[in-house]
Amino acid sequence: FMNAINLQSELPKLTQPWSPTLLAQFDGHDIMVGLGQKDYPWHTHDDFDDVFLVIKGRLRLEMRDAETVKSVTLEAGELFVVPRGVEHRPVADADVYFILIEPSAS
């Protein structure tokens, strides 16, 4: 049997912004915990959705198409799915800790 994962004990181990650490895997997906600082480059995932769940802090997800930029701000305990094919970038005005779920080996 595996042990339960204590998210609060994982947070102090995170030192590299936007370099999520693998916590667990299920059905071909990685569950990762990450630290966000400032902004991550604009990017798109053509083959999968991105799932963000904020643990501590505030995360803004900016999404754009050819004409507009829209954003969603997540507080601790809030979740958002960025659909595949949507150009986006996560932005953190202060340290934010989050769970990221993506297909393994993405």
C-alpha cells in the first residue's frame, strides 16, 4: 500500500518556479505539485487539457486567441481546466502553489 501524500509537507521542498514535482500517477496521468512565480511563457497543448488546482496563493491563467486575451484568477481551493489547443500562460504576482494534472510523458 502507498502512503497518503501530505501536500503541506511537499510545498517547502519546491524551489524552482514552474518546475512541477511528480507526486503520483493514475490512468496515464501525472499529478504534480508546483511553485509559480512571475509568469510562464505562452504555450499551447494540442493533445491534452491542463488541469490547475491552487493550493496556496493566487494564480491567474491568461488565455488568448488572435484578437483577445482573457484571464481567470484562481484562489486557494479553486480549479480550472485549460482546454487543449488554447494558448495560455500561468501568471503569479506572488508565490503560488498548485497541483497540475497532465497526461504522463507530455
